[in-house]
Amino acid sequence: MTKPTEKEALKKSRLYQQIVTLTRLTDTYQLDAILGLIPGGIGDFVAAFFALAHIFFGAFKLRSIPLTLALLNNMLCDVLLGLLPFYIGNVIDFLYRSNQKNMILIDGFLNDDPLHHAPSGHQGSTSCYNTCCARPTYRFNDCLISLVGRKNWFTTFCIKHKACTIAL
């Protein structure tokens, strides 16, 4: 995904144009929040199907696992917050615009904007070196993720707390 012509072709693709339309319908015109009014959480799960187009685009067209995980995170936050009882979830649905956040992530990935996308995982301009373990790291949400040598070990450097953790 390094050629500008491939990125322009993806922006002109039918799926990308449908994602832009879905984002406008669900978040600008509040279709996501209106569907969330359907009781029993059914509306929230129906609205989550609209986000599957973003996830499909991130996983299969852009081929980026960190981006896809960030898109899934936004979708799951939207669904789980929408399930809160006593219409609190419905109010949050009107305020939380997960599809617009997903569109910003996808556009940032296509435009190589390091501030608005989860990195592709390829070494190069999207990777940096973590000061606590001196290995290539990748930014995801507010954490830098770095492989530590063993197959299942990784270290996370939290930018907010300026601390390192090592996990299995």
C-alpha cells in the first residue's frame, strides 16, 4: 500500500463511496441513534452492521490489523455504550459518533497522516523506537506496542502515564 495510485483507486472505489454515505447517514443524520431507540438492544446491533463495512475495508482492502482493531474498538464502544439502560445509552448514541471516528481513521491511513490513523505495522515511517525497550513500536490508542523477542510477549508504553508494562 505504498503507491499513491493504489490509494487514489481505493478512494474512488465503490466500497469507499458507500462507507462515506453510510457514515453520513448514521452519524450526521443520526440514523445510528434513531435505531438505538428500538428496545432490547436490537437497534444497537442493527446499527453495528453499518460499521462492518468500515471493518471490511480496513481488514481486506487496506490490510491493516492495527487499523482494523481500532475500527472494531470504536464499533464495540458504540454498541456497548448504547446498551446502557434507562435511555442513558440512547443519549450517548446521539453524542458518540463511532462511524465518523472510523472514517477519520480510514482517511488518515489513506493520506499517511500519522496523527489520525493506527499504523500499518510495517517498519518505516509509521514505526518509532520506544525509549524503555529500544525496539520498534507501533501506536494504538494511547499506547505504544513493541514486540520483545519472545513470540507471545509484548511491551506497552502508555503515553499518558509514561510507564512500561510487559504482558504475555
